Amino acid sequence: MKLLLDQNLSPRLAHALAAIYPGTLHVRDVGLQAAGDATVWSYAAQHGYAIVSKDADFHQRSFLLGHPPKVVWIRRGNCSTVEIEEILRSRHADLLAFERDDQEAFLALG
């Protein structure tokens, strides 16, 4: 599963998660650090990424538009990059199941 990490997440996560989520990138890696949600959405859909964000906007967009792309919403308030990495690592099986599910567009992790 390839993840596209939103601007509100640390770019360091892409490298930290590369072994478990090959191909993972941060929006900064593809020149989208200042892009609007619609542009990030389109990029993720066109390139086979699931968007990972702490922003509820992508959650809402997934309800309106469905998928692709799929959206993983990190539902944690103020937390460290290490905590987000641990969430994504510990829920790896859930994320892979989510990726295979043709019906689901959105997954909340907390």
C-alpha cells in the first residue's frame, strides 16, 4: 500500500515507513506542499496512493466522492511523529485489508 502523507504530517514519516509501506511519499516530495485538497486528491487518485491526513477535509471529501483515492484519517490531536508512525505500523494489517476492500473509501485510526 502506497501512502501519500498530507502536509500536516512530518515528511520524515515517508522514510520511516518505507519498509512497511513501499513507495510512500510526502506531498512535499512531489511538489504539492502548498497545493489545495483537490490537487492532492487528484494526484493520489492518478498515482495509486492512499492519502493519510489528520485533516477532516479529506474525510469529508471521501464521503462525497468515494474512492479512489482511499483516505486514512489519523484521529489524534496534538501528537508526535513517533506516535503517528506507531499507529501506522501497529495497524498495518488493517490498512492492507482496507486497501483490498472495494467498498470502503475511508479508514479512521486513533
